[in-house]
Amino acid sequence: MNFQEQWRKLLLPLRYGGSGVDFKKLDPARSPFLQDRDRIIYSSSFRRLARKTQVHPLVRNDHIHTRLSHSLEVSSVGRSLGAMAGYFLRRRGELPDYAAPEFPGQILEAACLAHDIGNPPFGHAGEFAIRDWFGDPANHIYVNALEETQQSDFRCFDGNAQGFRVVNVVENNRDQGGFRLTYPTLASMVKYPWDSWQSRARGGKCKFNYYQAEAAIFEDVFRALGLKTRRGDFARHPLSLLAEAADDTCYRIVDMEDARELDIITLADILKVVEPLAPSLKLDPQRLEDMGSDRERAGYVPASLFETFAAQYERIMRRECEGPLMDVAPEDVRAYMASAKEIFNERILKNSHKTALEIGSYSVYKRLLDTFIPACHRRICDPGRLTYKEQQALQLMGGHAPRREDDLYVSYLRVLDFITGMTDQYASFVSTQFLGTSC
């Protein structure tokens, strides 16, 4: 299949439960991909990102990024990268006849808006807290009744898989397609086109993009877009590499600027990190210092990464290059990103105030999971002995409460839907209500 034929599938605006595509109605001014963007922006899950941790939990400084402000910045970069991709494809004569060059930018804007929509309260600390709770031998009574592949979904919990579930199951049309986003937008969100069981087989670090519960949805999307390989696994959508590049660019810049705002690092630290870009940006040391903020790199790095995408384009389309574009970027960008990663790991992540708050978040998750998971377990395995506390816990879950037809696996997923959808503040509030309670 030539590249134009691949893109004819890759950009098809199919939706869950849709009746096909009317190519005559694909207006760039109100395309299906812009409708995707609107469905995400007007959702409660997206709004709650305003009170979810990006890197630094429960800070009082209003300048510090939340998941919402981060997602908006990523979507802006993603839209620009996608616009460049659209016109790049048109110049190559590979843009499908039904597609406008604006479409890739619109797809990436929507995908980037939703890329963190499944992240739990307290950021990555929340992911570790969930994994550790399900991995704790004291809680094996609740997990061991599941199939091994299902157990893996909880013990390897990942916000990426939860995000795929949010957009396809939890929001809007609950259990009936969720947002019903277009397939190109869904596929562009996916960095890890495998499940948790396959991630463990790969020796991965709990990075996967769909639960067993959404495996059929995932396969439908990737088959329809021509991303099922001859090996039987799935390839990444080419636009997902640009979504990943947008995220990488923003969070490395954001991490450092937020850390400086919080006095975790200094301007001198930032200047040292940005040194590899100085020749390309034609910045002298004095100007770097006078800038106070090195936001010029926010434009240079994405432009460089798109050039990398263009240079690697044929390898990407032949599925020979599926890793981060950052890994094959020009030397100055790779050196800058490596330096930014080092200061993040050694200085920002190890900040004592941040660490203390993350340790505290473990207590929040323990109280929440200690309440809701046993209630669901009893409801399925011994409903006649539900305690009053367990009945009240299920009632508190509201629309997320397990349904009569749900099995244990789906019931636990609904608990994660409820807990991961909380803001940092609400998770803390609810968990404190459980202090001193007993069955």
C-alpha cells in the first residue's frame, strides 16, 4: 500500500455507532475533528483537570501549571505540528482527496486536549499509589478472583489506559461510545498500542493504552485505520508521534519554569539546561539571562521536531520508526532534552516538599480504595452481607456505581472511574470523611 492509500484510511472520520462518512460534508470550518475538540472542552472530565496536579501537588501559587493549563498548551503545539503535517502531505501529493490540509492539525488539537484526561489526582504519584494498593498482598483477596490479564490492568494501572476508557466509556454516552470521538483522534492519543499484559511481556514499565474492557473498541479503531500489522499487533498512528512531541516539549519547559517559580531551581540552572540551544537560537549568554524565561525554545523545539518528522517520514510510514521523535532529533535538541530530564529527575522530583505531599497522597488513595473496592467485592461475591458502610459507599459513587449486570472486573473499573475522576481537593476531602470509620 502506498502512502497516499495509507492516509486515505488514517484520516477517515469514522465514529462509534456512525453510519459512515459523507465526504461531501467534510467542511474544514466545522469538521468532525473540530467537533471532537468541542466535545472534549465542554466535558466535566476536562474541566476537572483545572484542579489536578501536573507535577507539583496542592500548591497555592496560581502561576503553577495544572493538568488543564498543560493540556491547553500541548494542544496549541499539537495543532501547529499537525498543520505543518497537513501541508507537508499536500506538497507530497499524499493528502487524500476528501481531506483538507487543516485536518491533521485539528486531529492533533483534539488528541492533545484529551491526552491527560484519565490521569488521577496527585499526578504520577496517584498512578503509583493505585498500582501499589492492588499489588499489596493484603489486598490480594480482592484481585485474585480476576483473570490474570484483568489483574494486570490494576497492578499496572496507567493514566493513558484510563484516558482511553474515559473518552470511550465514561463521558457523555456512558457505556455507549463515550464522547464518540473520530477514530483518527482516538488513535492519535495512543502512545502505547498494547494492553497491560503485553506491556509486562515486553518488560515495560506499566505503560499501556487500553484495558481488557476496551480491547474490542481499540481493535475496531486500529483495524479501520489500517494499523493492524502482519505480525498481528498494532502500529502507532503517524500523528501520535507528533502528539507525543508536543507533550514532551511542553512538559519539559513547564517543569523547569514551575520549579523556578517555586524556588526549587534557579535561573542559572535553566540557563545551563538551555545552553545546547543557544547557537541555534543565536542567543548570547547575557540575553539568555536578561530573558528571565527561555520561552523562545518553546517555538524552536517543536519546529525542529517537525523537521525530524519530515526527515523520518518514509521510515515512519513503513513502521520502521515508532519511537519518540526526540530520540532521532538533532543533537542540540536531544542534548537540551536530556539535560532537562536530568534536572527533572535529580532536582524537581526529589524536592522534599513535593515528596512529602506525594507520600501523603498514598494515605488518600488507601482510604478511598479500602472503602470502595471491598464494597464492590462484597456486592458481587456476598451481596446478602453488605454492611451499612458498604451500601453507603456504593451510593456515594452515584452514576459510577456498579450496575446489576457488572462482574467484579467491571465493578473495580467503575471504582477507578470514580476515584481517578476526582480533583486533588475532592479526593482529599472524601478520604478524610473515612477517618475513624469502620464496618
